[in-house]
Amino acid sequence: MESIVSILAGVLVAGGAYLMLSGNLVRYILGLTLLSNAANLVIFAAGRMTEAAPPLTLYGEKVPAEGVANALPQALILTAIVIGFGLFCFALTLAYRAYYAMGTARMDSMRVAEPREEG
């Protein structure tokens, strides 16, 4: 199962890199989101996929029973999903503002701070 997740993470990285190199601001943001999801899959696969019991404690006990799954990768992924979604929304808002101010979504045409050199 880890091999399938690894291949899927590789496909997401390849797709994210392709979109980020396209030169369009919206595609760049979507590529960044794909890379974020690929990182989440890598963390998920690093936590080992087992058929262990969920890390729940019975009523009255203070520690879970033996052989439970590691909850740390799941907590990290949940945090990464929330942060990634916030980043996506913020970047999409900035892209909309840039499109509204400059009239284009092409990153090569957004050179107000870095004008082209003569010659």
C-alpha cells in the first residue's frame, strides 16, 4: 500500500512542478496546492499504514492498549491540511488582486517592480 501512495505522491509532485512552470499565476497556485498534498501523502506513508487499532483509550484507562496506530502522522496531516487550505485561499486572493490591478495573470507580464532591461 505504501508503494501505491508513494507513486501517487510522485505523480502529484510531477503535476505540481508542471503547473508551477507554466507561467500562469493561477496554475502556479494550483501546482503549489498539489505539492502540498503530495507532502501530506509522504507524511502519511512515513507513518506506516497498518491495520492496527485506532489510538483510543477505553473509559477509565489512561493509556491506549498495545498495538494501536501512531496518531502523530494523522495530527500532522490534519494541521498541514488546515494550513495548506489557508495558504491556498490567501494566495488565490492575492492572485485576484494582482489580476485586478495589472489586468493579466501571466507572471512574465507582472514586472512592475522589475522592469525589463534595455539592450
